[in-house]
Amino acid sequence: MVPRPALVLLLALLAGCGSAPREELPPAAEPASSPPPAAKPDGRLVPVGFKPEGIVADPRTGLVAVGLRSPDELALVDGASGTVEQRVPLPAAPRHLALERDGGPVLVPAEDADELLRVSLPGGALASVPTGREPHDAAAAGERVFVADELAHTLTVLEADRPVSRLRVALQPGGVTPLDQGRQVAVVSVRERVVEVFDVESGRRTGRAGAGVGPTHAVSDGGNYLFVTDTSGDALLVYHLRPRLELIRRYPLRGSPYGIAIDNRRHRMFVTQTALNQLTELIVGGRPSLVRRYATPRQPNTVAVDEATGRVFVTGKVDGVVQLLDPERERTR
């Protein structure tokens, strides 16, 4: 039975009241440690380097960028063949990657360096911009880039390669994503268990809602729907923006759902479940529905999709591999 003080706190978090003192909030959710795989991974595995985590696929160049450790570097992988074309040394390793636009650059939040790195495609030239403490994720929205400074509790706002402002957000921002056709940006604060939405131009907060038991990351359909992985709560949370930011559905997804990517051309979403070494494909919308589940390599913390080809890429952190998966081909087997 849950002790009464813990139950009261849990209910407060689920309600998104944000009123619990900082020292009483439980730690942020982390991906579950994966067991040895129970099934052979689908698709094809290619070696990339030590502890791959953070991945993004560029539909214009066909390159897939993968974050690596020891040494800290970015591997640029040919998405068709799986061949590592280039390795770009980094001052610190990322946990998540994003594209500023199709064709690059790749946005690399270098956590331990307190910098956002921009890596050009296909050349791999590197530039850096200072951020707040521990940049964890980044997203381009409109003409700006928003960086979630996890331990500064801010969003660093960049424009024309320089910081222009810092927005105060809820405790420990993690995932950040554009929505509303780039007019707004959403950030999931993983310690305070809330999601907030900000206007890109003014920086004004336009919405706030509770985000389950232990949220981590978010994507959007580019329009009215926002999707958040509730890693501790074994669920995908679905929000709509209008008439206000509101949680409208909780889709059960057991196994510590963590990494998330969206293919808006095909209306598909992909979520990793690290406790199961599994990837789930869903139809995007206000009522997500299951398409198929796939076996992954061990510790599938991050996932990306190339919207030009539909190919999906999953990092296998334990074995130093990336999984190349073609969902349409797998569904016909």
C-alpha cells in the first residue's frame, strides 16, 4: 500500500499543480536498464561505436547523425548502407540530437560543455554557442532554436547563431519540440512533471498541463497534437492545443517508453520501450492506434526516422550498434 504522504504527492504531480516544494519532488525518470534481448532484432544492425545515444536522420542528404562516447564524437552514417562516412570530434557527448532544418545543421546539445553545437551536413564543420547548464535537448521553431537547459531550468533562445534570451521554465526541462506550424514550442520539465508551451516570437507562456508520473520526451504532429512519453507511468500522453493545452488521452505503453520519433509524412510514430527491447509503431492522431511492434537491440534509448524514405533508426547503446528498420517491408513479411 502506498504511504499517505507519497500518495498525496503523486496525486499532486498527476494533477500538474506544481505546488510541491522542490526538495519533495522525486527524481526525474530515466530509461529502464534493458535485459538481454529475448528475440533477434528486426531489420539490420550496423556497428557505429561506443554507447550510441542521440540520433537524427536528415531526409535531404540521407545521413544519420549518431552521438557516441569515449571518445565523444558524432558519427555521420549513410542511412542507406549503414556505413560510417565521417566522425566529428565533440567537446562533450549528447543524449539527444535534432535538425535545425532539412539539410542540417545537426543540433548537438553538449551536456557537459554547456554548449549547443551545430554540425554541418554533409561536411561536418562544427560551430558552438553557449547555453545554460546541462543542455539536454534542442528544437528549431520558426527562425529560432530553443535549448532545454536541464539543470538551469531555462530555455536558451538562439537567433542568428547567438543567444537572445532565456526563458524560465518548470524544474528540469528535458524534451523540447516545435508545434503549431513552428509558432509555438513545447517543453517537458521532467522533475516537476509538467509540459509548458511558449509562443516562439514573444516568449510568452501560452499553456501548462500535468505530464503524468515520469515524463521524458515529446514530439508533435506539427499542428494541434503533442505527444509525451510518460516513462515511469508506462504511457504515451496525448495533448491538444486548442482551445487550450489539455491532456486528452493516455495510451498505455508498458516497458518504460522513452525514445520517440514521428514521421508526419506517413502519419506514424515510433516509441522505444527500454525494459522490453522493443519499438512500437503507432498511427498519429488524437487516438493513437497500434500498427506493429519490433524487436530492437539492447538498450534502445533513442530513435529517428527519415521522412524521405520511411526508414527507422534505433540506437543499441549496450552493443554499440544502430538498427536499420524498414517498417513497410517488415509489415509484409
